[in-house]
Amino acid sequence: MSDRNSGASALTGARQVGRLAPVRRTSTVDLIAERLREAVLDGSLPPGAALGEAELAFQLGVSRGPLREAMQRLTAEGLLVIPRRRGLAVRTMTPEDVRDVHWLRARIEPELGRRILARPLAERRTVLAELTAEVKRMQRALRKGDARDLGDAYLDFHRGLAAWGGSIRLARMMSTLLIETRLCTFSMYEHFEVHRDLVPEHVAFVEALAAEDAVRFAALVEAHLEAEVRRLLAEPETSKEEDADRLLAETPDEPQPLDRLDLPEGI
């Protein structure tokens, strides 16, 4: 299951029970903005990467007007910044950014858990089934030693929480915070890195929701996010014992070419 498909599944389920607004027609700007978000999320556009408007427009096969609007949208979301030189660049997260992103998640996600537990039983069962599927995906990735798939399943798990939280605003905030979480990893580590204990932690999250224990779910989420901050801000560890606790994947140091957008007719 791809990162995008899994997130779409959760959001589709949310719409089926009438919790999100009807889907509006996708515009060229929407498609460009989504492609740029994906490129930031997967590291194709790494932290600090300068973004040339003409080059990006050529790669994506779009005109500079909608590209500029899409880039402005990502700037408003905090994913792109205006450096001292002209143009835009992907944000490089600072230690203060790391603390802030995880502090916000620690306030939002326990509330999402409470809202999910307030839903009718049939909906809660659907949520648990979706979250359990992401945990199983994480387990498969761990067995294969696939850091990227483990990290993507992690993001999709938390997107699922947001999709079922019953709030368009919280879902939108979580979408940006999760991309910023990935940017924190790219900014703080030389390579993409995830810890193996993500799997038992998320098993425990599902168990708390299955037990309808909102207090325990909140405590587990807060402990997880506090631990993530400590790891991200720690000095690089080099011992074999510590290396055994994490999975690594190479990430590019320079911006990678983006595939041309396949724009539907009429937009």
C-alpha cells in the first residue's frame, strides 16, 4: 500500500460517514501543491533545497503562474521559506521547530482519540480495522528492514487518526504537522531514520482504543512524542547496540528531478 493510497483510504472512510465536506474539483494549483508536498515528504526536495521556479515549471510541465500560486500555498503552510537569496527553499527544521511540532501533536492527537471513542460502535470498529492494517504494515516493514515503508506506515496511521477525528480543521493541521515531522527527521539526521520500537508503541495505541481507554491512549501518545523529541535532538549515536534499535535509509542531499504532472483535461 502506498503512502498516498493509505491516507486516501482513511479519508474516504471519513467521507462515507459524512464527517468531511464533499470533495471539490481539483485544480491545477491543487495538483502542483500536492506534488510538491509529496516531494518534500519523500525527500526528493530535501531541507534547504533552493527551488527554481523556471526549472520546476519545466519538470512538472506546467506554467509558472499556477506553480507560483502552489508554492505560495506551501509557504503559507510553513513548508517553504524565503531565504536571504531570492526565491524559495524547503524549510530546514530547527531544534525549536522539533519541540513545537511535537508539542502541537501532543495536544491534538489525544483529542482525536477521545473523539474517535465518542463515535458509534460500528464506526469505532472501522477505525480500529484501518489502524490495525497500518500496524500490520509496520510489522511487515520491520521484518523486511524497510525504513521508508515503516516511516510511511507511521504517517498513515496518524493520518487515519486525523481522518476519523471528525474535524476538517484538525485533519488539515495534522496533515501539515506530519509533513513537518518528516522534515524534522530529514533536518536532524544525516539519513532517514526510524526506530524499531515504533511498532510495539502503535500496537499499544490500538489496544488502548480497543479498550476504550482515552486516558491511556493520551498518555501513550504523549510519551511517544516526548521520546521522539529526545531522539531527534540527541547527539548522533554510533554504538552497534544503539544502531540495532533503528533502521536507516539513504536520502538525497540535492533536489531530485520531479516527474511531469499528468494533468486531466479541462483543468
